Amino acid sequence: MKFLAQINIMPLKALLDPQGKAVMNSAQKTGFENITNVRIGKHIEVEIQAESKDAAVSKIDELCKKILTNPIIESYDFNVFEI
């Protein structure tokens, strides 16, 4: 079976996000005063072949932990869909 994983990686909330801060400051200076918190992360899509959705979820979780994220500074979540 073929699956699509949509992965979101974000900096941990306890850490500063300089990119998000820069975007927020620019937004506020250009008329978006109601913007108060911007955090910038990554969105990754991965296609995977697996025997079941549970197997795909397990492999994507392992991929996130071992390759895609740095657990010291990032968190992640993902959804897996059959395609």
C-alpha cells in the first residue's frame, strides 16, 4: 500500500524563533498590528510504501526522530493518508 505523510516541524515553544520574530516585526510595521506571535517551521511531504497504515506511521515516526528533526530544538507532528 502507498501512503502520504504530511510532517510539520516547529521550533520548541520554549526557544526563541528569530525568523518568526523578524516576520512579526515586519508585519506589525506594515499595518498588521494585530499579529502578535509568528513561529516558522517546515512542512515536509513523504510518500512511503508499507503493509499497513500502522507500519507507515511507525516508519515516519522513526524518520522524524532519526533524520528530519533535532529533538533538542524542534518538535514534530504528522498525518499519514493512504493514496
